[in-house]
Amino acid sequence: MQLYDKPMRAYLHNDLAAFESEENDKHLIYFFEKGYVTVLGEFDSDKHAGGKACIIFNQDDVISVGKGMLRFIDVKS
């Protein structure tokens, strides 16, 4: 896992939402709107397409998404 020294900005191409199971009345766990997010780091992942995942933050929640779902605004130095 690599946490960036300075968080980066990226554009999330799709809305992302997760809900609990029907047994728990399908409560919303998180919702990320399509738009700009803060990327805190990245890691290798077998669960995400391309084998790389990024840790993203939207001022409310932190989740991981496949790196291919993001368009980076800042260039890593």
C-alpha cells in the first residue's frame, strides 16, 4: 500500500452507492456522487479491475475503487 505524501484530486466517472442487505431494510452505507474526489493512496488488489485500487475520500466517507474509475487531475511527482 502506498499513501501519497500529498493527496491528489481525481474525477470519479460514476455515482457509487452501497446498501445493506434486505434483512437490514436496505440502509444506505455510502453514496459517492460522480465528480471530484480526493485520492489518499493506492494498493494492489485482486478485486478491482486492472489490479490497482485507489483510496478515495469525498468529505464524508472513505472507500476504495478501481484505479480505472478515476481520471487524475493532479500529476504525481
